[in-house]
Amino acid sequence: MQVLFALFSPCKRFRAAVIPSGARDLAGMSPDRRYYTYMMASASGVLYTGRTSDLLRRVYQHKHGFLSRFTAEYAVTKLVYYEQTSNSRTAVGRERAIKRWRREKKVWLIEAANPGWIDFAAVWFPDMSGQDPSLRSG
């Protein structure tokens, strides 16, 4: 895939420059973009680690059993840990690293940030009435 950028030439005409897809992922490096690595837990203590660029939407999907068989089957619905970065590759790397950890290390990370294992997303969906957050108006 190639991206086209319009460049202003000295003769005041626009010309297209082709930047190969192998170039740095500029969108992934943007300070305006946010990427999240997160952990969800069930009431029985089952943990799920994931990453997303839209934490609100992804947590909604977990809470309602969409897209992930694992979280639906094990009722993994509590957002107990998350971290944010502006680089997509950093989020991917962090997710992979956490997934390789033993359970004890994951529990230590959660308890360092959230000793009571409260659901950070509990207040995000008080009046949604089951509606998908991407469909809400306003």
C-alpha cells in the first residue's frame, strides 16, 4: 500500500510524492492517537490481556460478550488495569510481553495500580441500555 502526499513545489503547483508503505507508520506515531494495553478479570479471577485504540468500545464489547469467545465464556468483564501510549508498536510489544508473564507477575502489576481490583469501567456505561457505544448520538 502506498500513501500519496501533496507537496507544494517552487512553481506553486501541487505535485504528488509517493511514500512507500515500508516507511514509518506516521499514524501510529501521532501524539493525537492513543493505544491501550489492558487487562480484564472475571469474578473468579480469570485474566485476559489485550490491546486496542478504542478502550471504551473494546471494554463494551467484552462486557457484552462480543468478538471474544474467551471473555464471553469466562465472563471476563472487569477492567482492572490499563496503560496508554501514543505508539501502536509500543502497545503491541507491551501486550505480548504481559501475555508471556506468569500469573503472579500480572497480579502484581494489577495490584500495584489497583489494589482493590475495582472495575475502572463501571461508571462508563451507566445509562447505555445495551446500546453499542458507536451507535450513540451526542
